[in-house]
Amino acid sequence: MWCEMVEMDHLSEGERSRIISDAEQRCLEIAKEIEGIKSEIDQELDEDKPDAAYIEELGRKVDLLKELERIERPEIKLAAMEILMLGDPIQYMIDTCKRRVLGADQGLRKVICCVSIQNVLQSMGLHPKFSGGSGDGKTLMLVVFADLLPVDAVVFGSASNMSVFYHNDGDRILRISDDYRAGNEAFDTIIKQTSSVFHRPYKHRTVKNQAPIVLEIGSEQTWAITSVDSSQDIQVLNRQLPINVDGSAETTALVNAATIERYGKGEVQFTIDDRVLVCRAIWQTLRDEGYINVRIPFHDRIRWHDNSNRRNPSLFMDLVIAHTAMYRYQREQDADGFYLATEADFCSARNMFADDKDAQEFVSRLTGKEREVCDILVSSPHGLSREEIGKRLNPPVSPQRVGQILHGESGNGGLMQKVAIETEEISESVRIDDTHSKTQRRTLHKLSSFNKLGVGSIVTLVPKG
């Protein structure tokens, strides 16, 4: 399952020597900093009443520096810089993840863009929303990808709604919320508020011990949400980049075979090897450069055709400049220091929606199962009950599951929030036996039309001249 690195040109001997020398110097600086903090810890321990919280904080700093030392090793740094300057950093990361995650190339490309865009001042922010059936690998994809990021750039685990204000996690953070549950208005509000001011810290005023205090969440908080359905409020969904996980029988067969092979080889599920460290070094290099500016010099040739939503254009343009940011070492800069996006960056963003299903997903935020329900309803103009819809889905599901698809969990979100599905209450006589019958009420769901979109009906690039 190992993915070999794609053949590419090599840097000049002079450039290689410079990178190696800089990495060696950086490792010496990190080692010196670690020794200094350890001395602080020893001094604190010698005090009559050592401050346990302070010692714990210093210990965390040592752990982060040791992690940084691993990815600043000359051989790791050199490999990372060669990929950034001459190779394809996005494909390298996708191939690294494919050792454990199959059938997710487009989804991985999207989530890479969601993190890349944190570094670009012109962006409005991208937040990946993973949908798919239970056991389809939504969480696995995110966890495998998160391992490619520097450890201080990811927050993963359970948390109370307001805890984000009390932990100083910093800026440019990927926050993973696994198996989102609908109806959490406080959590949804935090996502909406922080994503609306993506490049600014978000402040919360409250009271502690009868004294006013101001709590703060850092800027560029990227929220990665996983759930079975798109059960969030539409205002939250409109801020997110939808990613449907491939749950097809073909992909499942490949995943199952790979799982058996992994056990046969005795491999662990999550591997932190040199290839993963190279990916971390790539991200660390981009983060260390701070924020960058990007311009799209051909913006006057871009034509946006779908005007059903005001947020979608910025989501798409963010995808364009996210590619520019990842390939910045291979992009030109203008006199003002702005990196210049290329038509290749535009095409890479557009190709994410080349499949009509992906295009429909992007515009209307429909999951794969929701699209299937729409197709079933349009083909049955007289209307269908939940039971009838469930029987026609592939694979068939219970009426309760259809209810979740239509209305979301706990009645929040769901397909009814996105598509103009009509309902009709009908009464019909059902015979119990030869002499008795009863009246039964049913709710029929109807959908007269379903506008299927291709990427050509969303955005195009007019030829030069």
C-alpha cells in the first residue's frame, strides 16, 4: 500500500546545500531552546512550592519543540522543499493518505484547500462538511489527513460548546467535530460567527466572579464537520464545502481488501513515518511564511452563471487561490508581492465539480442520499409515502431513516429545508377482513422537478481575446 513519490527534477546543488544548512542551524536552535525550557522546569521544581500548572505548560512547549525538531531534520526539510518548488504538494499529500484511505481523492483535495486557504488574506474561509453512511470512513479520512498537519494546527476530540473560548489554541486551526448532532444552537452559532469573520479573532464578553472578562477565539478557525446527513441549519451549511464520502459497493470492496492486507502485513492503522513528516514539513513551511496575498489576473474572464446563492462564488474563488497558495513556489509574484493565480489553478478548482453529482452538491448542498430521494420523487409525480421512498432507495431503508433524510435529526435541517418538496395528507380505506375496514391517513411527498446542474452551468472561463 506504499505510494512511491512521483519522479521530478532536483534542486541545484547550491540550493540543496542552502536548505540543508538552514535546517541544521534551525535544529541547533530548537535543541538549545529545549534545553533552556528544561532548565526552567528544573528551577521551578527546586522551589518550595512548585507551580504545577506552569511546569505542565513548559512541558507542552518542550513536546511541541521536539515535534518541530523532527520535521526540521535536513533530509525531511529538503524533501519538503523539493516538492514545494518542483513537485506537486497536493498530489503528494493525497498519495500519502491513499495508503489508508481509498476512493477519496477529490475529498482530500478539498480538505487540503480548506487548510491552505487559512494563509491567504483574500479568502473568506472554507469549512469541510463530510457526509456519508455510517461506517463509510468519514472520520478515518479526516484523522488520516490531520496526521499530515503540524500537531499544534489541529484540535480533535470532544469538547463543550464554550470550551473553545477557554483554550488558547491560536490562529489557523483545523477543528474536527466528529458525528455532529443537530439541534446544538450554541455550537452552530459559534461556527457561524467565527466563519463570518474568518481572518479576525472572535471575542465573547462574559462575567467571571462578578467581574467582566473578554474571551477570544483565534482567527482562521476551520471547522471540519462529519455527520451521516446534512442536518445542520442551512445558514451553517452555506458556509461549508460539502464532501460526500464514496460508500459504493466497489469502493467498499477495495477498502475491505486493503484492510485485510494491512493485517496480513502487520501494519498499524495510523503511521507516522518520514512520508508523513515530509507533509508536516510542507505545511510548517507554508505556516512559517505567514499570510500571503493572491490576485487572479484573469478575473474579468470568469463568468458565474448560478445566482441562487451569494456565498458560492466566494467558496469557488477560495478554491482557486487555495491552489495558488499550495503552489506558491511555482507561481509568479507581481510588483506588489502578490502571488498570481494561473488558469491551471482555476481549472483545478473547477475540476472538483466536473462530476454532475459534485456540482449539484456544491450548489444546493445535497448529499448523495438526498439526491437519490429527489430522483425518486420526480419519477413518481403522484407522490410517495416515507415507506414507499424507503423501499425504492438503494439499499432500502426504514421509514424512520427516510424521515431523518427529509427532516434531519430532531427535525433540524434535512432535504425539506433545501428543496421545495410538497406534502399532501390523504385518507384511504384499508380492509381488515371480509367485513371490516378502517380509514388510514398517509402523508405523500411530491417534487415536480429537480434541476440537475453540471459545472458548465455554474462557472466558466471565457477564452482570451
